[in-house]
Amino acid sequence: MKRMPGKDFEQQVRDTMGSWRIEPSAGTWGRLEEGLARKKKRRRAFYFFLLAGLLAGGALLLTEKALHEPDHAAHPIASSMQRPEPVHSPGANAGREAGPQQTEAGKTTNPAANSSPAVNSTSFNSGPESTNPASAIDRAGNSTTAVRQTSGNPSTASRLYGRSNATRAFAGDADPRKQRLPADRAKDEQADGDRPLSIAENPGPSSGHRAYASPFSIADTIATRPMAIGGTPAPSTSAGSGQADKYTRKKHWSFGLTAGAGRAAFTEGIGLSQAKSADLNAGPSTGSGVPPQGPAYDYRQDPSAGWEAGGWTRVSVSRKWSFTAGVSYMQLSTRTPVGQSLGDSSRSYYNGYTRQVSTNSFSAGSQSEYRNRYHLLQLPLTAEWQLTPGRRLPVIWSMGLSPGYLLSSNALVRDSAQALYSHPDNQRGFQLGMRTGLRFRLMPSSAHPLDIGPVLQYQLNEVFADGIRDNGHLYYLGVEARLPLFFLSRVQR
Amino acid sequence: VQRLGKNACQDKGNRPMTELQTLIRDAQKGKMRAQRRLYELYAAEMLGVCYRYTKSVHDAEDVLQEGFMKVFAHIGQFEGKGELGAWIRRIMVNTSINYLKKHAHYRMDMVFGEPAMHPVNQDTPDLHLQAKELCSLIRQLPTGYQAVFNLHAVEGYSHVEIGRMLGISENTSRSQYMRARNLLCTWIQQEEEHQKNEAYARKRL
């Protein structure tokens, strides 16, 4: 070995050892190759089970509706309730006898109902029943809201609902919001196909002062409907390599576009606000042409298509973690079975405070399908975690919130006469969504790696305003793609 | 590796790429042929690294195999900013340290307490030994000394980094290194003396 004067000991050792090589034995590569193949097989199995799990989860969510389809007949409370049947006493039925008679077209032809405040009285006795099958809804086109009054024997109602409720219900002067509850229950009873509720409307000048007296059942529909998905992923960048990275922190910014498509659905699931039974749109429709209490109708919104598009920006704070903010437009749609169209010019509904003129109205039925569309503008904020290291196929899990605004919707809601109509006032503007998804980064080594993967978004707010019956939450399940357009890097020491 | 670097080709974006960059890109895609080529390029050098930290060639080959598994699993993280050889070497060093910590016969020997009495030599001798002879002397050091000496003298890690890697304090690393260095210097002097005597005897014969 050549002498190295002037060099310190460490440098001499480094120079001596630096280029030293030992040839490995022949079998080393064979063992290594075997290990690599085994690892590849294991990775494939992992992705297979991951995909299978996602598919199974998605299928479970989409079949949720079928599993939880409301069954009125089998409802434990409704079926166990021994409901008294109303009997028309001669005195109390005076209004009923003169009450509105319904034609096939759903119009009332009873002049008495229009000319004078008709009082439709219903008595509840334990005796034989007597029912007004026409349900006596005044549909003569009066501009004022009817006040329904019912007289009868409160004893049964007291038995069923407790004295205070029954008293309020029969008194006709309690809080109308609270008193609508029995009306809802009666509607549900009708949905069971048992017997139409006898209700008369008094077209008096008062607005919103209504008393409903049909405390039949407390069976509120518990309808669970399938859901929706949506997401905005973002690619994560790997941080720098090497020893120097221990002392420097790199911030990578990236900007890009996102687009996705999937299935949207509507469910009565858990959310920030739950519509109580104060049913503001349970009032009678006063327009012409609305059919009276129709056959049992199960209002529902079936899953349909949804899509979204927007832009995003992402900052990666470490090798695994990054945060994304963006803006996106999302359109979700659902399908509601409807009957025949009732026109759109003169329809007027009372929603508790104001009168609404609807542009779309339909009778209950299943002759055709109406597509409810929801247009959302949202600002998704997500945290992202790169689950797998390496650049071959990085997998990123994103989760976060997506505040947004429901720009518009033509979604149908149902009134007490089972008529379906849409109105902008019925929708809730602010929407907060919960969002999660997985993304697989394709072509990770290229300048524009494409992120693609499933995404699920659940709207925590109910889609309709408080008081609208059949309220629920939207959700979206789809596949989202993200394409970064350009990057910026900044090194912090 | 240098020869590979001169052979230029083009990637899909029409950027000039060396053959080594092509190999790296193919290895990132998981192509076995590229992986084997990279192994052939770097295996001998890396086995030399692993051999310094272990006590047998068999163990060194185990470390080499484990290290290359990590290399091919994480080659996607190699951004091409530095030398691939340096990146692989760092992986091999870390794998060697982990191997020492993991296996009992090394772990039990890696004690960083109060050192036993060793002959101390404050001189800094000039090295006349071949790499193989020097390496055999380094491998005769106790495992803890061996690791610290290799990390500092050969790989050039600071004592702070060594402390972090081995889970010891900076001062412990420094004192362990000084003792290892003194012990090695003594052995080197003895070895060189022995070689001189042998050469003198051969001349006499």
C-alpha cells in the first residue's frame, strides 16, 4: 500500500477501504429474486383484498335502501295500535254531511265548503266506525288557509296519546306546529291503507292556525335510503431523500384539476339537524287539480347519477402528510316516482308561513320518474396520508370536510295531500359534507401523475329546510380523478 | 457505473438519459432485468460495506440480500438528485446496524458501557496495510467498537448521527470511537511490525 503522508488516520482508512469489493456468492441473487417475487405476490394480495373490501363496502352502502325499506304494515307501533274508528254522530257530522264531495278529477264540488267555514267533525268512539272516505279536503281554490276543527270524544285519544296531547288536539287552539303531529300520524295511517282521514278545512281568514284531530298512530315512517359518494383527492409528493432531509423541510405546492362521477343517493341517516315532526308543508294545498288523499304512497328518492368537477391546491408538509383545499361544483341527482303532472302555473301551496307557487307538481303515483337535481358549490378541505411508501403505486387516503352551498334544486317534496311539488324555499342553503377516499397514483414518476380512486361524501346537513317532511341527507359514492398541472417547491431550513 | 453513465439514450419525453437512469427507471417500474443489472453493478461494493460490520461472509450476504430488498422496494423514492451508489450504501449501512441490533450474538456484544482495559496508543500511524488486512483488523474489534469505528472513520457520520443510529449519547460514541481507534492503531503497528519481520526473515532466507 502506498504511504499517504500528511493525511489523518480517518482519511487513510477511508481511502483504503473506499473501493474495497467482495464478490458475492452465486446463490445470493437467486435468494434475492425469490424474496422479491414473494413480496410482489404479497403486495398483489394486499391490493386485491383492499379492492374487495372497498367493493364490498360500496355494495353494502348501495343496498342499504333495500335492507331498510320502510314497511308500514310491519311497523311495530302502527300494527300494534288498536285504533278507534271514527263514528259520525248526527250533530257532529253536520259539517261532514255538507262537506266537500270529491270527484274523480280530485276537485271538490261541495259548494257549502266554499261558501261557509265548514266544520268537519269526527267522533272517535269505540262503536262501529263511520268514515268520510273523501277525506274532505277543500280544494276549491280558496286563497285562505283552512282551519280544520274536529270534535269528538277525546277519551280514546287521551288513552292513546295522553291527556294533554289529546286535549290540545281536540281543542283546536294549541300551537299549530305541535298539533300537526297527529295529522302526520293520520297520514301514515292512511299510507297503511286502513282508512282515509276525515279532515275538513275551514277557509277562514286566519293563517296558520290549524288544529288537526286524527290521533291515530304515531307510526312515523322510518325510511332509510341509499346514499352518495364524492371526493376530491390530491396527489402527494415524496419529500427529498438523503441525510440532508433530516435538517431541511421541503414544502411542495401543487395545483390541478379534479373530476369525478358516481352515484348519488338520499337517506334519512344521521346528521347535524333532524327534522322533527313539525310538518310545515303538511297544510292542505289550495290550488286546483290536486288529487285528494290518494292511495298509499311511499315517497322516496332512489339513487341516481352524480358528478363533480373543480380545481385544487395541495401542500405536502412531510413525506406522508399533505393538505388539500379546492373548489368544486357537484351535481347530484335522485329519482322519485310520480304520477301525472298537475301543471305548473297556478299551483299554490301553504308552507306554514308563506304561500309558495310551484313550478313542478305531480300527483302521487309511480307512472313515471322525476329526476331531482341538486347543484352544489363546495370548498373541500382534506388531509391526506400516503399509506404506501415508494413510487410504484402510492396509495393515498384522504379525509376531511366539504362545506358548500346548495345553489339550486328542483327536488320534490310532498304535501299532506300526497301531492309532490318543488320550490326553492324548501331547500337548505348551507351544506357541510364529510368526505373520505382512497387514491391510487398512476404514473408517479411522470411530470403529471394521475390520481384516481373511490371517494365517499356524506352531507351532514339535511337537504330540505326544517319542517319539510321526508327530509334527509345526500351522499355520493364515486370515482374521482385528479391531475396536477404544475408544482412549486420551497425549502425551509 | 461510469461506463454506463456515458451511454446516452432518450426517454419518452426525448430527454437524454444515461443507461443508468434508464436502469433506475425500469427498476422503479419493477422490471426484474433492470433490478438484476443494478444488483450486478453494486453488489460487490456493497458486500464490502456489509462485511465490515459483520463477523462472517455469510452474515454479510444476509445483510446484502436484506439491503437490496429494501433498495428495490423503495427505489421509487430515489429522485436522481444524488448518486445511486451513495443512496444504496446508506441503505446497506442502516441495514447492517439493524442486523446487529436484531441478532442476539451481535446484540450481546454491542455493549457501550465502561470499556475493558485495552492497550492505548496515542500515535497516528501511517497505513501500509491492504484493504483486506485492514478490514480483518477492524472485524476483530468488539462489535460496538467496530460499528462506531466504521460509521465514523469509513462512512463519515458525525457522532451525533451515530448516537442517533445506535441509541447512545454523542459522548459515548466519541469515547467508543477513540478507544476503537487506539486499539486499532496498536494492532496496525503490531501488524506492520510483524510484516516487516516477516519480510526481513524472507530476505535472510
